[in-house]
Amino acid sequence: MIRASLIAASAVLSLIPATAFAQSQSVDLGRFDGRWFEIERSQNDVQKDCSRKQIDFNPSFGDDRYSMAVRCTRSDDGGVETLRRNARVTNTSTNAKFTFSRNGISVGRLAGDSYRVWDHAPDYSWAIMGLPDKSNWWVWHRDQNASQAERDQILAHVRALGFSTSDLVRTGL
């Protein structure tokens, strides 16, 4: 019975494109550093009032440590909020997994959040960030005014990676 279940599960998994499970093989942090703009994301309660987001991702102390300043423009009144976080690379062989901590405090999953770079453009003009369980995702772009054609192309890639875009929020417009 268990063997039949495993065979059935393997058959189903073989029908899913390999890209649905893929993750970026390598991130060159020297090229990933710098200013990003969120241009699309999944709906989430934390960012429900944020219409525009700018992310500054820069080296901090230590080889695998980064500082982040996230500026959010609120939808309702146009006010700007800045959130400062620290990031630590948790997989230095790929540099594609991070833990972002609040207020510089991270005690495993109690105070930090784990994120992955699921993919990025060869020239680092865009990156698809997401949670390990794919419940939330974000598209970061170097240009806050990316064309609609490029946005659509990246979103097709988001879907190919296995993320749902049914709750798409377009930002940075």
C-alpha cells in the first residue's frame, strides 16, 4: 500500500515542471547589492497599505551580513515609512537564502524571516524573492518603471516557478 502511494506520488510529481521546484543556483552578492524597487508581489497583510517600495540592500559587517532600508509609500496618504532590517546569508554556497531580522535581532525563526532568491536576470536587472513555502513572493527590479511587457514576462516566470499570481498586487506604477 505504501509502495503504491509512493509510486503514485512520484508519477504526479514527474508531471510538474522542474522549474516549479527550482531555486536560483547562485547569487553574486556583489551584483545583487544596491537599490531595488518592488514592482509586483503577492497580497499580504503586512504590506496592504504600501503602494511603492524601494529597497536598499548593502553590505554590512562581515562577509555574509547585509543591511536593508525599505522605504514604503503608503497608499492612503502618500506618507513614507522606512523599515530597517539586517540580512544574513544562510547558505553561503549559493548565496540565495537569507534570514531578515527585525531591529538587528534574530533568534532562528522566532525573530527572523527566511527568504530565497528564487531566480534573477543574468544581468541582475530583476530578482524573484519568496518565502521557502512559496506563500508570498516579490519581484524586485532595478527600474521602478519597468515596462508592462517586461513585467508580464517576469510574471510568467513567477508562475513557472510554481508561485500563484491569483492575488497579484502591482506596485511601483
